[in-house]
Amino acid sequence: MMTDRKPQRTVKKRKGGSATVRRSIRQGEPENRKRNGKQREIMYVTYFFTALFLVLSGYIMVYAATHEEELVNNSYNPRQQMLLTQNTRGTIYSADGEALAQTVTEENGESRREYPFANLFAHAVGYSSNGRMGVEAQMNYYLINSNVPFSQKAENETKGKKNPGDNVYTTLRVSLQKTASDALGVVYDGAIVAMNPKTGEIYAMVSKPDFDPNEIESIWNEVIEDKESSVLLNRVSQGLYPAGSTFKIVTALEYIREHPDSYQNYQYTCNGSITHGEDKISCYHGSVHGTVNLKKSFAKSCNTSFANIGLGLDRTQYAETLQKLYFNRELPVDFAYHKSSQVVENDTSDSDMMQNAIGQGKTQISPLHLAMITAAVANDGKMMKPYLVSEVRSADGTVVKQYNPSSAGQVMSGEEAAVLREYMEEVVESGTGTKLKGHAYTAAGKTGSAEYNTVKGESHAWFTGYAPAEDPEIVVTVIIEGAGSGGDYAVPIAKRVFDGYFQTGNE
Ligand SMILES: [Zn+2]
């Protein structure tokens, strides 16, 4: 950067200088004045370059200090190569202290990265060769740096040994991850995320199909070419799906917000479908729900009633609500994800408003984002920033960096969240989520059957919810691609994750 810029400026200045010299000769000035002028010019040029040099070196120093992680993570950076020769890549641990990724040294002195749980943490922990993903990518800078004391570094150097890299401690729990992975099974593709609504700690993050990161080099070409199943895609944060009826959480919130004093008086008679202009929207499975209020519309997931609500919503306010809930913008997370979208503008058609209200049409959301919204409802309207890494420690146990729970904003009022919780409890009590009823813990949530092929009527099965209903400790969000209805397929899977959480103790 510096060597590129300097010559250019030099040329410019010289041109300017010689023009001044020519002018003074033409005006017939005395020799000594000419000489003084020249000296002054040389001084100016010197000052200019000194100043430029200082500014540039200052800039580079500040940039290097503030962008150190970024610079070292750039694989073209020689410092990264240097760190790799000096240090052994650190270990990634689960919250319960098990190694999820570690460097092992073979007898011949060569080291390799080992993933003791093979496929289980494929997307969450990721891999570190052939590019990087997961925690391996997010925490690369720390894993290749070593913060052991200088005395130990000096000792290692004299012995020709590498320094142990810093270790990363995650919020992931092995047993819950295994329960979630087994619950999702091997037949369907999909995703499960489990997190703490009060802190944002992610306990489990499962995406299927998965792969064995121990084999990443040998399977690389195969997984890259298989575009259809997108094996490397972390469906939890990078998979975008129609939200289906889980989006009724957002629509109900918007309705309550627009009618704070009268939403309880809402009434609609569902005869199975609603027709508006060219558009017809029907209730799932040909259901007819009869006369419903807002709570019952929500619990029974009545499409007809919600499409009716969509027609009456204030587009400007709706757009604001969506913005606040992190639609169409960056999510507050430190790992790879894709943005959700649900665009509502002043000229959005009635047809689109009906589709929006039931989470169909152009609505696209990631399971992680839906879990974040659910967690905000469970946490009195305050959304917590989801996170996977709690701490970085040097090999001798010194804490290098700590990640604490942090708020992503009060995305709805405490009153609004309380109404939504009551509705989500009703889903389990008498609605589409009754398979979660009558267990040792109380659960609440919302199901969804998101159509992705309207011709064949195929849909993804969704569930998003939390437990215990009275004091939420865990949010579970499930999507099973192409399985059918959420109540039939996603709820039983979420139940296994809740069962796993409450049986393994909530330490
Ligand atoms: Zn209905």
C-alpha cells in the first residue's frame, strides 16, 4: 500500500515544482531568490513526505491493532502461517468439558485434527482444513494463538517443541446434541436448535444431512458437487424456509400491537377457507374452525382467520415490527448465517398480505431466527444474542477472553410477550401441539406446516416452543424438510429434546 502510493505523489509534486521554477525564470527574478525558493520547495516536499509517512504508519498500526483477528484469519497472511508453525491448534470443548475438536500428534511427528464425535457436531464445530466452518472458523484466531507464559514459550523453543494453542469452551452440551440428532434421525433432512432464552447460550445445534469432519479431505469433492442436499450448509442458521404457521406468532403480535385494548374482542367465523379477489386460502387438512377469537385462531392455527387479520393490518406499522424483529437485516450473531426476509411495504398487495400473515408467499426464515423470536417471547420480550462460545483459555488455564450474555434489544413489550405466551400455552393445551401435554414439565409453542410445493401440497414440519411454560429454561426449534404437518412430525421430535433436557438435569 505504501510503496504504491509514494511514487505517485512524488511525480505530482515534481511536476508542480518544475512549473514554479519555469515561471520564476520567465519573470527574470534574481538568482538568490530562485535558490531560496527551490530550498523552500525541497523543505515543503520533505515535510509533506514526513507527514504522509507518519499518517500512513499510524493508520497501519491502528488498523493492525483493531483488525488483528481479521488479518491473522486471512490465510494469505504470513503471520497465520508463522503461528501454525509455532503453535499447536487448541482444543474445542463442550460445556460439559468433552473435547469436540483436538489436535493429535502421530508417531511420525505429524499432527492432525481429530473430531471425537465424528458427525455429531459437524456443522456446529465445523472443520479447519479445505477452508473452515463452524467454531473452527469463528475462533480460528484464538485457536492458533498461544497465551502460555513466556517462560514456557522459551522452554518450548529450546526443546524445539510447539506451544499449545488457546482452548475454546463452547456452550454446546454433548448429551442434548446427541438426543436432538437421534430425534431428527436419518430419514429426513432438517435442523434443530436448542437455546437458553434468558442468556442466549446455544445448547444444541443439529443440521442434517451431516458429514464426518474427520473425513473432510477425502469427501470434499463429493460434498461440493452434491448441490441438491447442500451437506455443508448449516441449516440452523443458513437454511431459509417458509415460516408457515409459526409466523402467526409475528402476525398475532402485530394485531395485538395495533389493537391493544380490543384484541380480546376479535371474532371470526371460519368455514374452511377465505376468498378475496382471485385468492383463496384454506385451513390445513380441510379443517373448519367455526367461530374463533384470536387465542383460538392461534391455538388451532386457523389460516382463514389469520389471512383475514392480514388484510386489515397497517402496512407501515407491520414493516416496523418486522424490522425490530430482525427481518431483512443482519442478525446479532458471530457465526455464519443467512438473513431472513419478509418484506411489507405501503403498496404490498392484499394477496401478499394474506400470504404474509400465515407465513407463506415470500416469507423466509432460518430456524435460528425463529428460535430467537421464540426466546424473546419466553424472556418477557427481551431478545438475547445467541452464542456458541463462552470462554477462551490458554493451555495453563488463564482466561484469555470471556463471552457474556448480551441483549439484542427489547423487541416487544413485556405485556405483548405475556399474551403470546398465553396463546402458545393454549397450543399445547387444546390446539395443534397437544402431543406435548401431560408430561413432567409444561411446554408451550407453535406448530407450522410450511408449504413449499403448493401443487403437490408438500410441506415442511415446524415446531418452535419452550419449557417450562411458567419459567422458561429452554427454547427448542425444529424443522423437518418435507415431512408434513408440524403437529404430527415436528412436535414429537421437540418433545424428545425437552425430555432429554429435563432428564439429564438442568444444572
Ligand atoms: Zn380455520
